[in-house]
Amino acid sequence: MVGVTVDATSTAKTALRRRLRATRRHRLPERDIEAEARALADQVTALVEERTHGRVCRVAAYESLPTEPPTHLLVDRLTAAGYEVVVGVTLPDLDLDWRVIGTPTALGLGAIHDAPVIVAPALAVDRTGNRLGQGGGSYDRALARRHSEALIVVLLHDDELLPADAVPVDAHDIAVDVVVTASGRLVRLDQPDDP
């Protein structure tokens, strides 16, 4: 019975990933990347400052791919404000090591533990906080090593925030706390739905 559930979840995730990736590729030519970058950087920088009470510390982020909401301006702003921004480096086994942005030196798998705010990629998140990643399990493993009080923030396109329980869930999946969309909308998933 368990094998059937895992297979059904896997099949559902694969179908949802396929649809979301196609939508991302389709919208790419029409996007205003710099406007998205400003909106995301404004919201996430304020969120990081709020969460850390202005204390300069480590923040985990990622270097976005062309179809993803852009992170370049966010990373630049956090770095300019004195935060140590670490980004994931995918290892051959698909786990994540970390390095300070702009440097090649590996910090080790546990470097994410020191980040009170983690900006993670996703294809979608539902209102319950369930995150759909790319399917390799890289962030699932990395997020398992986070500090228990770390705030997990996901950047999405507006239509990738889905209704509650729309993302299929496996036992190892870790829920996220906040979604920030490319239009600058911030949604705290532990609070009632926004209009």
C-alpha cells in the first residue's frame, strides 16, 4: 500500500513539474526581469532585516536560472548591506555544499545551519507551505540541516502560489514559511489567506 502512495505522489509531482516548467519557458520572453528583481529584492531584503533585527549574519540564497524569479539584485543588496550570502553548490550526489557568493571556497554541507533566513528555489508552493522543487532532492536534504528556527522563503512567479494541499507531499518534504512573488507580493503561510 505504501508503494502505491509513493508512486502516486511521484507521478503527481512529475506531472505538476512538467506543467510548471512549460509555463515558465512560455512566459520567459515577456518578462521584465529587472522589475521582478527590484520587487523581490525590496521585499526579501526588508524581510531579512526584520528577521535578523538588522544584525549582520549569514543568509542562504541561490543563483537563479533564467526561467526562475531573479535573485541577482537581492544577492547584491544583501551583500552590500554586509550580510554573508552563501549559495548552494550542487555536488555529484545532488546534495548541496555552500560557498560565499563570489568565492570558490566550499564551506561544507552544514553551512546552511548558521543562516537564520534561507531563500530557496521552487517550482511551486501551496498555501499549506508544501514546496515543489526540481525533483533531485537537493534542497530537501539541505533544508533538513537548517537551524530549527530558520525562516524559509521561496521566490515564485505569481501563479505558482497554489491552493492549499495542491502540491503532493512526501515524508521528507519540508514546509516553507514565506512566499515572495515576482510582482512583490509577500505571503506568510502561517497566517490566513490574503485577498
